[in-house]
Amino acid sequence: MKFRNILEAVKVCDCVDSFAFHNGKSSTLDFSFVIDGKLVGYILNQYVNDLETYTVPKSDTESQDLHLFTVNHESCTVEIQSWCSTTESRQKNFELMLAKFKNENRWPLLKNWRDEPYPIYGSERDPSGVYFTVERGSVQAFGVRSYGVHVNGYTIERNNGVECIKMWIAKRSMSKGTYPGLLDQVVAGGITAFERPTATVIRECYEEAGIPEEISARAKPIGTIQYFMKTSFGYQPETQYVYDLELPPMPTGSVDIENHKYFVPKAIDGEVDSFMLLDLDEIYKRMLNGEFKPNCLVVVVDFMIRYGYITPENEPDYLEIIESIHRSLPFPGPKSL
């Protein structure tokens, strides 16, 4: 999909209108996911019947099967029933339910099962703030907030006093379950439950790009981007922790290659097809050409703003772009990770 401008490209990620949400629900077709009185996500109507009719087999102490959820069609809310109130009970019953739905091919998004636990935040009883975790592949079904890290691997080439910024860009493997073949940051990955962002950066740097810890440890946290996406699978409110990692530039001209220290990323875990070192002009063209994974494009746009490539003078939608990549999300998050 080609874009007429950068704002149009950014809006692929940030496509949920916050003004469309009234009284804690997204629309008459979708439902609020509420835990202990707190809004934690939005659920598409297509999932509600499965949740409403799902029952937990009766135990020795129960006379009949138990419904796991209460669905209120007037207020458009989905809540976990009061009998399932502990972290352990919720964890167990969500795992059983999702495994059942996966085995029955009930929800198409579960075909992208990852075996990675993602946290649902908002608990005031647990010091971690986590209610319980859900399989990463199911997150969009519940519309809960998820978290990741994106690393901008860049170089600065200096020739005759002129600086040229280039970025290492990854091309995703065609075997990836999501966005195969599209362009990506040199390193990016989801933050699983109870993992800290910087630990995720160091792990993913080696797994995806062969970047050793002595280099990846120099990555600088520069803030976050946030957006609110909606796809056919569900709502996708996301917070991405963004890091900048300056890498030694490639040798040019008459540089003594043997004595010149530089770094070239290499695919390790099979998730990346190849890496390219591109200048910002070329990256900008490829973004408009629709070659980037949507949220990776947003991270690059943030980088270009911070490094003065996109400015108020050359971008008429400058303010709206900035607002779109730094959205306020209506769901609880961690106090720290």
C-alpha cells in the first residue's frame, strides 16, 4: 500500500479515534474489558459470544459448570465472574480457555501462537501490578495494552565536515507469521511478562542481529511512542520503548579496512532475511512506498523528527504526526519495568 504522505502512513497504526469512546466503551459494536472495576481493554463483538458461552467444567465442589465471564449487553462490558478472583485462578482458567479455542481453531489470530506470556496491568493487590498474563497471540482479542522495544541502529558518516546519517534496516523473513518481507528496525521485539526493557534490548540485539552485549549495552533509551491500532483481529494499543544505538560507520574511500572498526548486523534466529544500510532519503521513499511494517515506520518517523530530518518547515502535518505517535492510552500500565 502506497501513501500520499507520512501522516497517512502513521495513521495506519494510530487509527482509533479517542473521541469515539464514550463512557468506557468504544462503540455499540464493541465491548469494554473490565477487571476489578478497571478498564483494561476493548473486545471486538466477534469474540463476545465465545466468551459469554464459555464454561469451566464443574469441580467436585460445584454442582454445575461455571461461566467464566459476565457480559452486560446494555453497558457493553465483559467482566470476569467473581468466583474467579485470584491471580492463580485467573491465570489457570485463561490458559485453559485459550488452549481450548486454539485446539478448536476457534479464533484465527491464535494460529500465530507464540508461547510468550504478556501481562495485563492494573492490579493493586500484586506488587508487580500484573493481574495475570495471557498468550501473546491472543492479546488483540482482549484489546489490552502491550509493550515492546525498538532499536534504531544508525551510523554517522563524516566526509569533509559533512555528516550523513544512515540506518541499518532489517527485512523480515518471509516465514514470519506477521508482516513477512516488510522492513523493520535493526532490532525490535515484544517485552514478555516481568522482563525489563533494557534486558529485552540486549537479548533481542543478539538473537536478531548478532549484536554483542558490549555494543548493545550502549543503546540509549530515548523515550516511548504510543499508538492505538485496530485490525480485523482486534484492538491493539501499544507502548514501544525506543532506543538509539550508534554503530561504527562502514569504511569509505581510502580507509584502511583492516584497521577500521565497523559493525555489520547478521541474522541469527531466522527472523530476519537481510540487513541494509540506507540513508534517510531512501528510507523516506520506502516508507511512502509501503515497504515498512506499520509500527516500525512510526519509530523511524520519530527518529527523523528527533534528528531534524522531518521539521515544522518541511512537514505540514508535523504537529498531528507528533500527537499520533505519542497517544495517551486509556488503560493502566506498569509504574516501571
